[in-house]
Amino acid sequence: MKVCIDIDDYHSFPKWDCSDVILKILDVFPDMKFTIFFTPFMKNIPLTDYPQALDRIIELVEKDVVEIFLHGLTHKKRFNGEFGLLNKNQIRKRIFKSASYLKKAHIPFKEGIKFPWNLYNKKVLEVLEDINYILFTNKLEKDFNGRQIVWKNSDKVQKRYVQTADYRYGKPSVPDKNSIIYYHSHAQNMRKNGIRESYKNFIEEIKELQKIEEVKFIFCSNLIQL
């Protein structure tokens, strides 16, 4: 079976830096992989203000155990999302500004984005097609202020990853062999309760999965090609 793990809201500020927890998990499963969605100007705090974790993150990317995509710029404006009311020019500028923070900090990242709260509008989809960015989202179709949001070109969907809705919350269930198991967490919760109440519980659950079948750890971006 395949196991895919993603972590939202990452930033170098201690509240959102979970790289130490990732290292603890890697001590047990050195081939585990994590997809991190990085918010480089979280609450208007530049990631370079707290550089203590950046070298560690860069090293994890270089070791091919972490991949990084964008997760907005500031993660502010919850009701309509950070991007929900922007026009195409504003959307493009905000995405590129977010990317520029990672480039200045020499953080390797891939061209794709998960929007904060999974909120976006049709203009967002047009921009992503124009710049060929991957969209990470929890639904193929979205409802934004009463309007349905869909890709206008269905062929483009095949080049985009739409995350599974099968979150591993609550009590563990026994998966079928050859299934893809998706774990989701937020960086600010990793130290408090890990991915499964605590990262220790998460480690034990992975060990249980290994008893069922060999586990292969994959990045979220690998699912685009499945």
C-alpha cells in the first residue's frame, strides 16, 4: 500500500515549525516522505525573520524526504479566503510574491499551490492554467458564494492533483491491500497532537499498516501520475 502525508501552514516561526517532529518520525521511518504546504509571509511575518529551521528544511528537501508547495502568502482573510475576491492580475502577483519569498530564502519548491481553507474562484483556475501550476484541493468542484467553480477544460484536471477525501481521522480502519492512505495535518498542531493525536500514535499506526502489507511512502505530487 502507499502512504501519502501532507502538512499545511508551514512557516519558520516556532509556532508553525514542525521540522523537529518530522525528524523524530524519520528516525523511525527514514524513507517516509512529507509534502509541506508553505505560507512564507504567515500573518505578515516573513519566513526569514526566523531562519533557524530553514537550513533544516532545505536539507530535508535535498534528501528527498520533503517536497514543498505554496500555501498562500499570508493565510489571512478567512471568510472569502486569501484569494477568493481577487482579480487575475492580483492573483498572479500574490502567487509570484509567495514564490519570491521562498526563492530569496533558497528554499527549493515545486510549482503548485493549495489555497488557504481551499477557497478560490474561477479567476484562480484561469491563472493556474496560464502559469501551469498544480492545484491541490479537497474537491474537483467548489461552491464559492453560491457559484459552482469547475475547471473549464476537463483535460487540465488530469494534470492537477485533487486530494482524496479519505482523511485518516478518528479510529484507525483496516485498509485494503494496495490502497492509498492519505494523512493530513497542520504544522501548528504537529507538536501538540502530531498527525494522529500524537506523532507516537502515528508511528504505531504505520507499524500496524506494515503488518498488513509492505508500505511505500510517496509524495502528494506522485498521485498526479497515478
